Amino acid sequence: MIRQPTSAIQPTSAWYKSGENYGGVTREEESNTMAEKVKVGIVGCGVISGIYLKNLPTFEQVEVVACADLVVERAQARAAEYGIARACTPDELLADASVELVVDLTIPKAHGPVALAVVEAGKSVYNEKPLAVERAEGEHLLRRAREMGVLVGGAPDTFLGGGIQTCRQLIDEGAIGEPVAATAFMANHGHEHWHPDPAFYYQAGGGPMFDMGPYYLTALVSLMGPIDRVAGSARATFPERTISSKPKEGQTISVETPTHVAGTLDFRSGAIATVITSFDVWVHSLPRIEIYGSEGTLSVPDPNTFGGPARLRQGRETEWRDVEVTRGWTQNSRGLGVADMAHALRSGRPHRASGQLAFHVLDTMHAFLESSAAGHYVHLDSTCERPAPLPADLPAARLDD
């Protein structure tokens, strides 16, 4: 039996609407407190840092003042490339009193310890995905952040892009009726053919679920609300991988985490999703994400991107219709979640790519593996608010709602 929709599938935080107020503060009054930019530091200057360093300065609430890496020469190279004033060690970054928000772009197994050090230094932190490798790390991080009075956020922020935000609007407006089911598929043959140092993809905190699962699960939670229970099956198909990319071509990697994970999600709204993530598939013709509603079906764009295409079929229509992407940020806009969090630091409103959302996704990913090992459903203790949608008419550089 399909349960009736609950508040989990309704838009949250009505004060996001233009012209309304929050906590007795109008948007006009709030704007007077927003002049000072949030000074941001980057820790971890590897491959992914480039797009953050490119995008973050385009947001008017953000000023990137430093980048740090254990290999200082790497930080110096990024600073020179993107015109950042300071390159330093991670410890020096944490000691810099002017830095208010740190973006943690280290490898997955370092996310928990690095983010905790940031919080203990009295700074807010935004982690690349996953939030942490272990649940206990994530729980401790969120608890200490509350005690220290700072914020935690986490990637991915692709669900804030124009493609998925357009799909969110269609669902909220009832274009497919009540969401009753979904599918989410991510399958390829791993990263050792292109990444210069791919070993961490096959260690704890990697694999297809922890590497790519956050994009798919975050999108599903944004579109359908939080998850109640998980059933999963998982295996590591190949015990070793051979690197075919330079500079480590020919080296072998020992696989320490499952590389094919499949299962089902039961959402608190009553909807059910089927999920596959795999590094063991050469080719497939599966959709990325589809949402099946009581009145139609919505084909959702690749959640690893910010744009379209999106498609819709309602009722017994015989052809898909392309959906116009009506929201902004359709190009690679990594850093959008950081900018939204920076505005939250100034305004006091919730941020969308929150630590609670990232932890709920982390909890879900672990549940897939635990369910496979135990042979039964795993009920989640965590939950989160369904993140509020971005307003449709925000200027490109601003996130003031």
C-alpha cells in the first residue's frame, strides 16, 4: 500500500520565498548585514581544486584568501594559477584567524580528520564528498560543530544546478503526481584509465557507492525527501586493477572495497527506489535517474552535472517531451554549495548542502554494505530536512534567498 505523502515531500522553509521574512528580519534588513565577504581557505590542492578556485571568486559573498596542501609546492602552484594571495600548510591555514570557512578537498579518508581539525579551530567547513569514511567520524564532526557554533556542509552541490532544480520544481508543482518509485543507475569500469593517481578509488571511502553514490543519493533526497530503510547487495568483482593512465601506468591496485553495489531504498514518503552503482560494467543503456509518479514519469539529468537534459511523459503519452531547464547554474558550478553556505554564515538561514544532508547520505551508503553483509534491511537512524529549492530568479553571482 502506498502511504500518503508526508511533510518530507513538501517544500520546506517557506521564508525562502521572495519578500518574506525569517526570524523577524526582512530581506531588506538582512542585506545590510551582508556586505562583508566570507574569507575562504582551500585545503587540498589536487585535481578537483581547480574548478573550486575558478568558480568561487565569481560569487559576491566569497573571497578565497588562501590555499593549503601538505605539499606546499602544490599549493603555491594553485595560488599562482588562480591569483590567490597566500599558499601555506594546512596547519598555517587553521591558525589564520581571518579564515572563516575552509573547503576540504583532501582524499576521502582524510575528510573526517581534516574537517574535525577545522571545526576545533573554530571555523566552518565544507567537505568534498563523502562527508567522512565512517559514520562515527561524521557523527562526531556534526556534534562538535554544534558545540563550537560553526557550520558543516558537504558536496555534492550538483543538486542545486539548473537541471535538477527544474526537476524539483516540476515535482513540487505536481507534474508527475505523487512520486511512488525511482531508479538510479551509475555504471562504468572505474577510474584507473584516466585518473593520474586512482588508488584511493579502491580503498575504504571509495568504490562506486562512496565515490559516485553521493551524487545520486543527494539528488534523490532533494527530489523525494529522506530515506527510511535500505536493502543492498555488494561485491568486489576483481581483486586487482591495473592502471593504464600516466604517470603510474602498469602499476596494480589492490581492491579493498566493493565495486558493484545494488539495492533498494524505502523513502519516508512511501516511495521506493532501485539503485545500482558499479565500477565493473563496460557498457550499458540504463537511465541515470527516473522518478515515477502517480501521474507521469520524469527523466532526471546526470546528477554529476549541473544542467540538462530533462524529459517528461505524463499519463499515457506515447513520446517523451524535452523539459526546458528554467533555472540557473547549468554549467560546471562546483562551489555553489560553498557560496550558499557562506551566505548562510552571514544571514543565519539554513544552508542547502548541509552536514545533516551529507551525513544522511553517508548513513545510507554504509547501510547498503551492511545490508549485504547481514542479509536483511537496515533501518536508518539519521534523517534530514529536504533542502529548500533555490529561487528561480537569483542573479548569477548571488545566493541571497
